Amino acid sequence: SAYYEHSFLADSMGIELVEAADLVVDDDRVWMRTIAGRVQVDVIYRRVDDDYLDPLVFRADSMLGVPGLIAAYAAGNVAIINAPGNGIADDKAIYSYMPEIVRFYSGGEAKLPNVETWRCREPQALQYVLDNLDQVVVKLVDGSGGYGMLVGPTASRQEIEDFRRALIAEPHRYIAQPTLALSTVPTLADSGLSPRHVDFRPFVLTGSKGVQVVPGGLTRVALKEGSLVVNSSQGGGTKDSFVLMAEPRNQSQSQTIGGMTQSQGFGA
């Protein structure tokens, strides 16, 4: 579904875009098949879920993975980005522990407060959520793409009752949060310009030069009227993001940031 994005990134970075059939593992090393012969692969930026990454380790019926890839990774002969297992960071229950995690590792308080989050596996939190299903947002802890969500204020009575039964049956699978009042921006719709809800996702990189907040980010917009779900898989879209710089930057600095001059902004 994101093939255009993958193709664009590969072309822009000058790297190969491959499928599992293009790769082979031999002697714990990953090779890419080319018309000129095999070429060793040192780094893989993967867009395949963990379960399908290597049929010898995970799902044996996977046709998307590369047999032996995990053995090559464990041997240190190839780097995989995103690393297998880092999906734990997507677990929405883990998010609720971030203030404690920050405090444990840094000795200080988080600079950005968390959105209040109720872990439904805790009886008191579950009872609160059940009593306020029409006011909160309920999410699967391992959900993504806007799937498995209940937005209480806009949900039907039947949807609320369906989630009530699911919460009672498997409370450990859910968290809940208050419904946030997202900002709106003018958006071109069939009826003309009308407000649509948006959110903004910044990107923070950690590397040899420390922590860097990338100027710009991803602005997502809910194209459905009244919707608070901005995920592309749920009919959401994107809008350009513009960064207003306090002082002019020279051309070399502008090129460092996405190859754009300061007057162009940074597209989402």
C-alpha cells in the first residue's frame, strides 16, 4: 500500500528497492541477486512485520521473508532497520509507563507530559473506562493504523456496547485516553473549503552527534468530516508543513535539511 513511498525513498537515497525473492542468505551473509551476480548487503531498511521476516524463525508459511535472515543478523553480518523486536515501542500500554521510564534512566522528570492513559487491565481503570465509554477513546495495545479503536463521542450505541463486551472479556488488550480536541485546518472537500482535524508528528534522531529534532515533520489530516482519526488507512491524508525560521540560513545549511531552502518549507 505504501509502494510509492518506498520507491520514492529508494530513488532519493540511491539504494535498491528489493523483495524477499531478490535476497538470499549464504554462510550467514545476505546477498542481493543482480544480473551481474551476487552483491553482499550490509544494511536492510525493512518494511516487513517481524512475524513474516524469516520463515525459519517466525511464521513458516511466510512468502515475504528471507530464509536465514535472522541468523545473518545474529551473526552481525547485516544490520536491520527497524531492528526485530522494536515493535515493543508501538505497544500503547508501554506509552503509559514513559514518565517512569524517563525518571528511571535520566533521574529527572519528562519534559513533555503524557496524555492521561488508563490501563484497562487494572480493575479500577477498567471500571472508570466502562462507566465513561461514550467520552473516551479506547485502543488496542498492539493496534496500529487506526484499527481496533473506539472514539466514544462519535461512536454509535452498538459500537459502544460491542467494545464494552470486548473490554470485559479481554481488558489487558486495551488502554483508554480522553478524547483530545484536535486543531482544524481548512481543507478542500467536495463541498468546498471546510475544517478538518489534524495532528503533527515530529521526528527526533539519535546518533553520533547526539539528539536532533528534525525541523519539520508529518502533518496528518482526517479527510472525513468530524473524524478524529487521521491515519491514512482510515481515509486520512497529509498536508505540507512549513517551518518559519527566526534567522536566515545560508544555502549550505538549507541543503543539509532535506535539500530545501528556508523559503520552501518542509513537505509532509
